[in-house]
Amino acid sequence: MCSSCKNIVTHHLDEGLVELENSKQVKKELIEGYLIHSVGFFKNDNGTQKIAIRLNEEITEELISKYTLGIHIKPYGSDSVYLPKGKNYISFDFVPKLSNFDDYKYIIKDFETSIKQIKSIRFFLYNLGKYEKRYGNNVTIKNVRLY
């Protein structure tokens, strides 16, 4: 990422995403003590996307490392051509790591997609390793535009 772009990303993360145009307020819990405050999106120089999930300030690495974070993205109509055959969403699952910027805590993940118009993004937690059981609530945000 270019140094000026990196400064822009860092600036928005240091400010809690409040000034970022391409962000959504969420304020919903996945499980007790694991709250998604807001979600922001950035475009990297190489064309990939970056999602920044702002969490509650009390969250710990110990808590988030107990679960796999699942993310399902459903596009609007014309962007459906970018979906895998036989699927109506793309997904990426990972064991998150906590990142700190100023007084804010985030999960930050780069991902690749050609989708620009997102109908919904669903976040959920499940056991570590191969999917067996979900925990807590699904948290969904709607109507997101990627750059």
C-alpha cells in the first residue's frame, strides 16, 4: 500500500472509523463481550479490499482467539456473476487477530472480490477448526458499496 494511503487508513482507524464514508455503524453482539461496533471498508493499491471491524474496547485477544469468524457476502443482482458456481454468497473464515489503533480495537482482514454492490454481509462465530457449531448471534449489515 502506498505510504499516503497507509496514512489515510491509519487515520481512519485511529479515529474509530467515524470519519470514514464507507463505514457502517452496527453496535450488535456476536456473543457476550464480543460486540461489533462498526465496520469500514478500504481499497488497497493492489485492488484487494480491506475490512476493518471495530470491536468493543474491553475485548481481549483471549476471547476472539477461541472462535473462527465467518463472513458471508451476498451481492446485488449484476454482481452475482462473481459468485462461485452453485453459491449465492462468497465466504471467508479465519481465526481473527486483534489490532489496536489509538484507543480502538479491530479485526482487520484483506480479501479479494470483484463484487462492488453488496446486498448483505453476515458475521458469525463458530468453533475453531472445521465447522461444527455456531455460537451466539448472526450480525448482518446491508447495502454496502465497495470501491
